Amino acid sequence: MSDDNVRDSNGNLLKDGDSVTVIKDLKVKGTSETIKRGTTVKGIRLTGNPAEVECNTKQVKGLVLKTEFLKKA
């Protein structure tokens, strides 16, 4: 798995353990939760898909977010 091509919405490289900020309100499928714009998510984990990262928030554990809605903090 090549991690060289995992980039945020601004084109910055992301790696395991980075902190990112959500740039758009995101509804979480299967729940009534919404992750608000400006929320900082710490300790992301890269997946095999360069368009997605795994993370945990206060509201939801084991969340997968699309990198197009994230910027490196």
C-alpha cells in the first residue's frame, strides 16, 4: 500500500497520526449525529483507499471520512 498519494482538500500530504479539520458539516450515516465544520480530528489512520481516512471523534468511533472534506491542521 502506497501512502504517498493520500492528500487533503488542499493537496497536503496526510500520514498516520496527523490531525485534520473538517471543512463542511457532515452527517454520519446510520446515526442522528452531525460532525460540524471546524471540528478537529486527531490521530487519523490511513486506509487502503487514498480517498478515505479512519478516525474517532467524541460522538462516533471507527468513523471513515473522505479526504475531500478534510484539511491538515
